[in-house]
Amino acid sequence: MPIYAATRDQSYRKSFPMRAADSLSSFALSDLGWLAIFNLLLFQTTIQNTTGFSFIDEAATGIAILISLFSSAWRLYQGRAGKWVHHCSFCLALLVFWGVTSNLISRVAIGCSPIIIDLYACVKFPIALVCMVAVLHERQRLYRAVEAECRFFVVVLLAFGIANLFIQIGDFGNDPRYGLRASYRFVFGHPEMLVFVCVGIVLVFARDYRRNIRWIFVALMVMCLSLRSKGIAFAAVTLLLVVSWGHRGKLSFIHVLFGALAAIAIGWDQYQYYFMSSGFARTELTKAAVQIANSYFPFGSGFGTYGSNITADSRYYSPLYFKYGLSAVYGLIPGDVSFLSDVFWPIVIGQFGWAGLILYCVMLVALILGVYRFASEGGQRLCVVLCFAFLLISSTAESAFFHPNAIYLAFCLALALVRKVPE
């Protein structure tokens, strides 16, 4: 015991550069490949804004699918997650069938391409998460390297974020909110993208939340500098969970209750502003989704017909926007559709109908329970709760589970679920 304790103490006394060097020195070539994929996902918004290339999340998902087909971790995943894996797979397959049937019955003229693209966007997150959990389960060294990179990165983010409150630095943010000079976005084009980035970093740290508690606080500080309500709400929920998670590390009713109350209290003003005021894109999209679900009951209008990102393309602008008067709403007008995909549940309701909404919720619950059962430690279960808590908070204001950055979160969560990481 004394020898073990001494060895452990020595490992903790290693400096940050030494720990990073130790991780990189033992890397396999495949680990370097996955580290590159992590960084591509991390900066995918910046890469897209700079080069126009927008298929990083699709490529990462495809790679994970191909490698997982030959992964031995599938058996372990199914053994831990049990029946929930099969339930999720069945519901997802049924949802695809339901959506395509909705296309055939509604006969909204949009062509095959948007249907295929939107179908993939719908199933991409659950498939990517399951496959990435399978292929990253044994990569402890990769986790340590990503953890070291995230520690360095959040320090850089915090330094520039604080400076951005007082002076203009490049194009790091200039939108004043809550009486402060500017909301912070760094190089990610929009503060909401910075929030996504920080959530992924929090998931990496929360894997060992007791040791990384100060780094989690730093990431949450950066997130709050975005001045976005969803980021502030998630920061409050994270603090609540981290300080009350306890030794056993299991989600309780008290966690759910107080976490929900914190998120609602912080985000209520924004909810009223966007969803209870006539004329706003989110309000009108929600109202029209209910009308579509009732008109096309029980199927909905089908893939690629309503609210999804593909309909922002002028070639695939949905006829439903003209039919329900959305083409005259600011942010939804043809040629100016900047707010078109700022919703999630209205997409599900409009495209799949009321029965499809229930089916999607059942699939989502099965996915959450499956991944939660796979988590073997308290910190891993905390990561699962935090990831889906953010996506549910995010689903009130953007496409959430359909969002390209959801694949980045899937990667971070899968990496946090690696088996016991040696000190």
C-alpha cells in the first residue's frame, strides 16, 4: 500500500507538459488519427466558415461505423447496455420507416435528395454515439492526450474571453448582452458554437470530475462568457450535479428536479421572448408544426419537408413554408433563412406527426438508458447525464440532436466512457 501510494503521488506531481508527453509517446498511429478527428470536430465550424467544407461530422460518423463493424467492443457494449441497445435500434429503424411513409402519404414535392440528406441527419447522432462508444472504449492514452489538450485550450479560451469583455480582439465577439460589452465566440463564428465546444470539454473533464474540478470551473466560466442563456443554464446544472453527485455517482430524482428548476429559472425570459411572442421565427415554426401534425395526422409531412437545415437550401425550400405563411416571417424568407433551423421539437412534430414524436422520444430514452448502463463509474454516468441534459436544453433553441456539433459531443462522451484510465 505505501509503495502504491507513493507511485500514485509521484504521478500526480508530474507537470502538465510531462503528462502530455507521456501520453503522446505511447500513442499508436490509430490514436493519432482519432486525435486528428477530435480536433477536426472541435474546429469544424471554423473550418466550414473558412473553407466551405461541411462534411466533417458525416465523415467522422462514417469512419466510426466502418471501424465498429470490426470492433470486439460491440459484445461488451451489448452485455452492459442489455436490451436497451436493441430497443433503440428497433425504434430508430421504425422511425426511418415512419418518416419515409410520411413522405409518401403527404406528397410534399421536394425530391429524393433532401429526403436522403435529412434522413441521415436524423439518425446520425444515435448511430455515431453507439459506434464511437464501441471503437473508443479501449483508448485510454487517447483520452489522456485529449484531456491534456483541453486543459491547455480552456486556459487560452478564458484569457481571450476575459480580454474580450474590455477590448475588441479580432472577430472574437461584439454582441453586447446583460450590460456587458460583448458576447464571446472566439474563432467559432457564433457564441452558441463556443457553448457546444465547452460542453464537450466539460464531458472530457467530468470523466474524472474530482481531479478535474478546477478545470470544469474554468470551462464553465468560458461558457458563461458567451452570454447565451443555454450556456448559463447548462453551467448552473453542471455545478449542481458536480457538487452533489456523491460517492456512488447515480442520478436521483432530486438531481432531475433541481436541475430542471435551475434551467427553467435561467432560461424562462428567453423562452417567453422567442416562443410566446407572435412574429418570431421559433414561435411561428412551432405553431405551424402543430398545424401540420394535425393536418397530416398521424404521419406528418416526412423527411426534408419542415424545419430542418436542408430546407434552408434555396433548391429545397419547402412548399409548406408558403402554405402556412412562414415564407413571410423574418429569418424564414426565401434567400434569408438564418433562423430556419433554430428549433428541434417542431421539426420532429411537423415531419413525423404526433405518433412519430412519441416514437422519437421512446428511441431517445432507450439510447440514454443504454449509454447510462454502459457507464461503469460515477464520473462516466455524470458525463452521460451532462451530455443529454445539454442537448435537451439546447433542443429549445436549435436543432440539438440533428446539429452537426452533436457528433462532436458524441465523440467526447464516447471518449469519456473509456475503461479505467491508469494514473
